[in-house]
Amino acid sequence: MRKKEGNKEVDILSAAIKVFAECGFFDAKIAKIAELANVSIGSIYVYYENKDDILFKIFEQIWGGLYHNLESLVGRKDLTMVDKYDAMIDMIFDTFTENSATAIVIAHEQQRILMRTPEKFTPYYEQFVGLGERIVREGIKKGIFNPNINVNIFRHFLLGAFRDLINSWAVSPKDFPLNTMRQNVKFLSKYGLLNHK
């Protein structure tokens, strides 16, 4: 593949996110992505083999950024386990909600890829989730988090909640205020429904 020139590849990815969000992955057309990115169809094929390749790159960038940010945070000694957990939740919300198109693509397409071709999905996703699990395990070990938590179940619970909430926010931001969602996810996942007064 030819080396990237200017911001053409960035423009293609940005356009693809919008088209995938509006049309859905299967109905999205390379021609529409090219038109929105203001590039020729041939230019897209300089960077990507097909639509799948574009989608994989989008997820690689998203989860790669999240993984590297969380990796630097996990090793910090000046933060408590609760601080690290809160920062991880904030990272996810901030990344997924930079714009509603990104949220829709993540909510609609990631699970489909993971079920259909998990071997092609970016390894950054599992690496990020692994770091999140490490925060919870260390919190349990230090007596900060409840020792009865099954980390594997908690992982699926939290990721499923994120997927649904982010999709709901993207479709109807007025009904799902971002800051309220963020605070509720933090509160419910840390303290649960029981009143511990």
C-alpha cells in the first residue's frame, strides 16, 4: 500500500464513520464514503482493500487509543483504585461520545464483528478490557471492591451496559443525558442498588 499523503486517510475514516452510522455497514457504499471524504473511489482502495478493512481500522484506532491511555493510567501510584476505575469509565464515555456517529458505529457494528470474525478484530480491545479487569482485581485484592464480584461476569455486564447506553444516547441525546449516564454507570457499578448507609 502506498504511504499516506496529507490527511486523506483521516478524511476517509471520518467519512466512513458517518456513512456507516447513517446507512449501516451492509448498506454503506464505497462511492458514498469517497464522495463525503472528497476523494476518488480509487484513493480509498490505495489505503483499504474493502469496507471490512475500513471498519477494522476504525476500531483499531478507537481501542488502540483507549488501551494506550489506560495503560499509562494503570501504572500510576498517585491514584487510588477508585480513581483509576472512574478515569477508565470517563475514557470510555469521552471516546465513544466525541460524536454520535462514532457511538452508533460502535454500538451497531462491534458485536457483529466479534461474533462473526473475532480473529480479525483489533487486539487492543481485549488488551483494554484486560487492563480494566486488572483494576477491578487489584481493587478486590486490596479490599476496596467487593470480594464476591465475579470479574468475568462484571466485565460482560459493564460492556453490555455501555453498548446499550451509548447507542441510546446517540439516537436520543435528550432522553439519555451524557453526564447523568456517566454518573449513574459509575455509581451503579461501584455501589450497586443496596443502600449502604
